Amino acid sequence: MATQGPQPLQLLLLLFLVSGMGTSSPATLGGRISPSVPSLGVSVPSPSSSRGNNSTVLSGKASSATALGANASSPGAPRERTPSPTVQHLKEPPLQVPSGWSSPRVAGGPLSVLVGSPISLRLAPAPALGPPSPVVVWRRGTTVLAAGTLGSKAAPPSLAPDYRTRLRFDQATGGLDLEQAELADSGHYTAELIHAGRERELREVTVYVYEPLPRLAVVPADPVTEEGAPELRLRCVGARPGQGQLSWSQGGRPLEAGPGDGEGPARLRIDGVDLVIARPKRTDQANYTCRVQSPFGASEATAAVTVLYGPDPPVITVSSDGDASPARYVSVGSNVTLRCNAASRPPAELSWSLADPREAAVPAGPRLLLPGVGPAHAGAYACLAANPRTGLRRRGLLNLTVAAPPPGSPRCSMQASPGDRSLLLGCTWPGGVPGASVQWTGLPPDVPASPSPSSLFVSVPARPQLSGLTFTCLGRHLAATRSCSVTPKAPEEVLLKLETEKSTSGEALVTLEVAGCPPPARVAWAREGRPLAPGGGGRLKLSPDGHRLLLGNFSLEHDVGNYSVLCSGALGAGGNRITLIGPSISSWRLQPADGVAVLTWDVERGCVVSGFEVQARTERPEAGAAGLRGGAWTSLLLLGPRERSAVVLLPSQPPGPWKLRVLPTLGSQPGIPSSSRSYRAGTILGPGAIAGVVLGSLLALSLLAALLVLLGCCACRLWGNSRKKPLIFPPATFTPEKKTQSVSSVGAPQPSPHGFAIEPSPTWACPVAVSSQGPAASPKGVHQTVRSATQV
């Protein structure tokens, strides 16, 4: 195989690489890797490579000690944006370091140099020069620095114009030398080896350029601040980017850099070369050290920070020579010592004062001696603490009790636990010397009932059977025994009460109050099925116990609707609802009485009314007149929301008749008026007329009674005759001329003693008495005796 065959192909490839210098895509160069360049205050990253099996880690060599990690680009130089490499430890031979150079880096790690030192990068092992000769391309990031063919007879390499004066390319070994290192020379260097007919190889190394270590100082040197000040800023003078890693420590403990938000651990944050302590605390008093470290050494400076604080609220302790537990009580006649302590920097000045103003001034100092105490020594003792540097003053109190029982009686409380699974019964009886003990009685067998000092809380599982049971708490003391009790009840009949009133400013105030919701039940309000959230400065307000809902400045446009209340607790639940409607009259009546008009009315449940107006107008208005005379509705009476009747005395002028109505109002908003009704004043009856009316009524009643008796008699006769044989009437004879209806007699009737004959009547008619004899003309002119029958 000819040894010179691939030479034209290599020259063509080199020409392509040089002409495309700085514009080659990452894909053609085997991918790009940016150096993880450390900045001031950021630790130096580890070198990495993720190129695959053909990637070879480069190790550079320097003529001086390795410096701290510096920025990848100096101010003014273009910044190359390349992704950070991945950490991989590859076992490949490092670059050769020339003899006489001291490189403090670890083999396979980044190369650190000082500003002004040369950077020499060598390929290890060196690429073979046998035909065909390889092409080597050097890059920093994505910028092509040099490209050339290896070999003594190869064409001169191509160098980047910006680095031509400082850059050297060794065509024998493929190495790269860069004189007078600058901060901008920091970065990720890659050597790409291209062999004709073979896969490309990548070898890389990261170079950091550092400035010499500075002489540091912390400003201010020994600052003094107060606890709670806005911030304290410490500056590390002399530190700047490119020198190494900047760090701060507090009392030897490193502080992590972070933006911080003024809370938690980030209350101490690093801002550039400054350490900011937001709202200093007393625990921040320490020695603070700023330190710049690089591979070539470290430099640091320290400042002592003093934080003034206090005084804290004084704490008073009591001791007695005759009592084992003087903090609970002291015996009469014992010698008592009070001690005051208040944390402060510098130490606070302490003094005492007594609650009794008649007492003489008490000397200053941390101790107060009370020899031979008695009942008169009981009371409040105050310790005053003052810090002369901060100017703050604090006061602490101690109530000294001398053999006295707790005041009052035990206090019982009851509330439901979260989830309403149990009832929490509490009993407290604070105060007194010695402290009282409290114990619950009447608890279920599975609930512990042991005594406890001063206060006791027990949890009782919620059961429906607890409703109506009474639990008693007994408080026992050396001098007294007292008790309190609670009775849990389940919601039974939950009622809603509506109250409406008008404020002084004319606004309508509507209040809904729930009843029948005993503790421990809770109250929840809702409107149109959606829970209400009172408070927050709005128009809705709740009472502390939640039983009253106040709707301020009630609006007929926005506030009417369905309101409901739910009373729920561990023992059960209940509720009610009400529909609030605008002011209106459901029904009303008008009655005249003694020259006045009496009006009565009613409203529906849920009607919000703050008042009523009784209005009138004349039915005969005067032409051109205004107001009542002109026929306009005029308010005669203004009544409250609870009124349901009124007596109106109409004026004599203008004359009637009148139209009356009732107008409900809500604050300054008128409601729907009632229908109007006419009223006309009538003549008043005198005593004589009234007596005549009464007598006439009595006479009418008497006549009615007589009529009823007569009807009863007729009914009795008919019932007696129903047992006899019914009457048979023969055919009647009619006279054509007179057309009289007659009935011929069947038998001779028995004359009555009075000359009348009793005619039997049918069952549906009353008997009628007629004359016993009477002439009757027959058709032939013969006189016959007939009886006339009256048909009923």
C-alpha cells in the first residue's frame, strides 16, 4: 500500500478545518464540553469526560504552582457557553510535565496556573507519525485555537489570529503552548486527532488561571450592633474574582453561600465579597473570618462582632428558709429572699418596687430580703431592669402568696375534639398556696378520674347517652372545697330568630340568632348552600360564640335569599333555615271605632322590616293643593319593626272619605305597600239607639223560638198519623164553568164540638180545619156537601 496516498485527503481536511475555524459544529468535532469554571466564592469542579471509549483525558503541565479556580473569561472577553462535563475517572496516561516545573495538581485533574505563567499541553502518549500523518485540532470550548498536520514535512499549522503572538503548535508531538497566561485563558481544552480511515480521538483537560493571593482585611474591624437591627454588613477588602475561592466562617464554622430571604439559616448570606447578617441576634456574636483559598495557598482576615441586646423580661425566683417549695407558697414567719435575673449585654441595672405605694423605696440590687413574712407581705413584687447601652427597660412581676387558698371556685369547660370523636372536659382552679387539686366525678368507667393539681383535662368518648348527664369537678384545698359542673346536651330544636333595626346613619342592620345549640356543638352559617365567611372588615360579623350573625347595611338586591344554620357537635347535629325576603305586608284589616281607624297587619316569616309607616290620602283632593290635601300618600304614623297594629285619628280637614295603607320600610329603603282601603267616618249611635237595637234583637229571637216550637208540634202529629190507614180519595167532580177543584166525601165526618170538621191530611201535610158544611153546586144543579182540600 502506498504511503503517500492519503496525503492529499489530509491536506484537504486540514484546509477545511482551518477555513471553518470557530464555526465548526459540535457534531463534526465530536461534541463540545465547557469547563466548569469556578468564580470567586465557588469551589473548583472536578474534571470530567463523556466522549465514549475514544476519549482520552489530557493532563497539562505548567511552569509554576497550580492557582485557584478562576473565571473562564476575564472582563471584556467573550464568554463561551458550553455545557459542563460529566465526572469520569479514566485510567489513561497523563500529559508529561517538563522537568523543573512544579504542578500541584492531581494527575487527571484540572490544571491550575498563575497569571503570567506559560501553559503547555502535551499529548500522552504522542500520536504515531507513520503514514498517513494525523491531523490535530486544538480548541478551548468551541473556539479553534490551532490546527495542523503532524510531521516535519507537513504544511505550517493554522493559528487563531487573536492568540497568534502567544500560541505555539508543536508539529512533532501535537502539543500546544500558550505564553503569558491570562484570566481569559481559563477553560476546557480539547485535542481532536483525525486519522484517515480511522475514528477520531478526543483528549481534553481543564485549565484554571488564578491571580496571586491578596492581603485581606474585614471592614468594619470590630463592629458593634444591636439585636434586631436591620442588618450588619462585613466586607472582605482585597478579595476579587480570579484570586480563588472566597468563604466566610463564624467562630470556625463555615458559612454556606446563598441568596437568602432573611429567615432561617439564610439569615446570614454572602453577597459578593460581603457577609450580610440580617436582623442580628445575640447568638450572632462571634469572630467572623473571610478566607480566599487557591491551589497556591490561602489568605484570611478576622473581625470580632459584638451584639448588644436586652434586657429580657426579668425573671424573679423566690427562696425561703422554712419551706420546701417556696415557689408554691411560703409559710408565715419564714425569711424569704427574692432574686431577679434579666439577660442583657452589657449586664442590666436592677432595682425593685412594691405594689403598695406606701412602702418606702427599696434599695437597688439583684436580691430583696423579706424577713418574717406575714399576710401583709402577700402581693405583687416588681423587678426593674435597664440596659444603659440599648436604653431599654423591662419589668418583671411576682405574686407572692402567703398560705391563702385559690380565689373563687374551680372553672369547668367543655369542648369537642377534632373530628367530634370525644368531649374534652377541663377543670382549672389556679392560684392559692399551696395549689389546689381538682378531680372529675361521674365519668364513664373507662375514663381515668385521678386528681390533678390546679387543672385537669380529660377526654370522654362521644356517645349519644352522654346528652343530659352532669359531670362535676371537685376542687380540694387545705382551706376550702368547691366544685363546678358541666352538662353536655345534643342539639334538639334549633330555632332561628330574626331581628331588624335601623342605625343612626339610616342603614338596615339584620341579625339572625340561633337558639337550641348548647355546647359543645358548633354553629356554621350558610347562604344559598354556600358557607359564609364573616369577618375581615366585611358586612358579615359573627358573635364570639357564633350564635349571632349580623348583616350590616342589609341590601335588598344582594342579601335576600335562603340562610341556613347547622348546629353540629360530638353528640349530634341539627339545623334550621329561613328565607329572607324584602319588606312587605302579608295581610291587614281596617276597622272603624269611635271616630278612629284601627289597623292590624301581619308579615311573613323571614320578612326583613325595620319599621312601618301608616299612610293616608283623601279621595277628594283639592285642585292645586299638595300633600295630604292634594291626594298624595302622607305618612301619619311611624312605627317600629315589632308593631302590628295602630290607631289612626284622621284630621277633620280635608274631609273624607280616606284611603289608608301600611308601608313597610328597611332602613331608608321602602318596601312593598299593602293594598289601600277606604275609610268613612259614620254617625255614632246614642244610648237610646243602642237599647232599641238590643230590644229588637231579643224580639226577633223570641219569634224564632215560637216558630221552632210550632214546627216541632207538626212533626209530632205527622209521626202519630203515619200508623193509620191512608186516605182514599174518589174521583173528583169538576164544574167546567168555574173550574173548581173539589174532593167528594167518602164518609160522614164527625163534627167537632166547635162546629169544625177535622180533615185527615196526607203524611206530607199538616191537618187543616175547614167548615163542616157548605153548599156546592153539582153539574146538574144539585146541592152537595163537599170538603175542600188544600194542597201543600
